[in-house]
Amino acid sequence: MAEKTQVVLTDPRAIRALAHPARQVVIDELYNGRVLTATECAELAGLTPSAMSYHLRALERWGIVERADESADGRERPWRAPARGLVIPSQSTPSGRLANQAMMRVAVDRMLELFADMPGDDPWDDVSAMSRSRLWLTHEETGQLITELQELVDRYRKGRTKADHPADARAVHTMFTVVAAGEAPKA
């Protein structure tokens, strides 16, 4: 994966490019360190390779994904994420808000699937958790919270991928959401 830390999307057209559920499935895999061909992406998303190629080129146009080096057999070039993270800071625009909501729905649905698919006798069940809080923070404190949460996740990432991790490691899915929506400050 590229050394760039984040792809930051502010253009409403780039944000709209994220709206398709198949694109989100592929983005999730690529931004988690996988390098995949269009055919592999199509299998993940339940599309034909030609349809997936269309979606990948649309994402490439906005710098959301990029082509990786040639594959070993040279027939199909794989795709990868150009950075470790994808950020949409434009929550205040209608397209930014809609893209964030669409991505959140896919992420929450995926987490629910993971919980549902976990066997009742799974020895890792004791380290699966969900936490929810309401905090009363200033704008500055909220920004600091987001930074610290991301730093914590990055500290545990350790550059590990599906192809390169300790034998006793398991894919551990995390999700944090910070929504500063609530009561407005009293005047």
C-alpha cells in the first residue's frame, strides 16, 4: 500500500462516486491493505468483471483507488488504495453528509453480519464489544478525540495485512463514529 496517510475528499462529485454499495465493498477491502484485480473485486461485490472495471475507473478518476504494479502473469493489473485512510470532512455539504451516511450504513450492516456469523462457542467472543457514549465536549476536544482514536487504531494496525500477519492473528474489525449532533449550546 502507498505511504500516503489519507485521501481527503472534498469535491462533491468525488464524494458521490462513493455512493454505490459495490464500490464501498471494494473500497473497504482495498483500504484494509488488499491488492485485488477487477475480477476479484467483482466477485466480492457480486458484479461482472466488466461492470466492476467501470466502477474502479470511476473511483480512480477521483484518486480513491489506483492501479498497482502488473500482476505476476501480466494479464490483469490489480488495484490498490493510494493511502491508508479515506476521509470525507465535508459533513456540512449535502453530498458529504449523504456519502457519510451511505458509508456508515454499509459499515454498520457489515458489523452486524460479523456478529451474527460468529459461532456461540467462539473463543474470541469475549473480546468482541460495542460501546456507546454521549460526551459533552467542546469543538476542540471533539477534534482531539477523533485524532486520538485514529492514532490508537493506527498503533495497532502495525502494517499487517491479510497476507502478512502473525499466525495467531485474526481480522479484527473496528468502527468508530463521532457525531457532533445534539443540543445546541444555550445562548
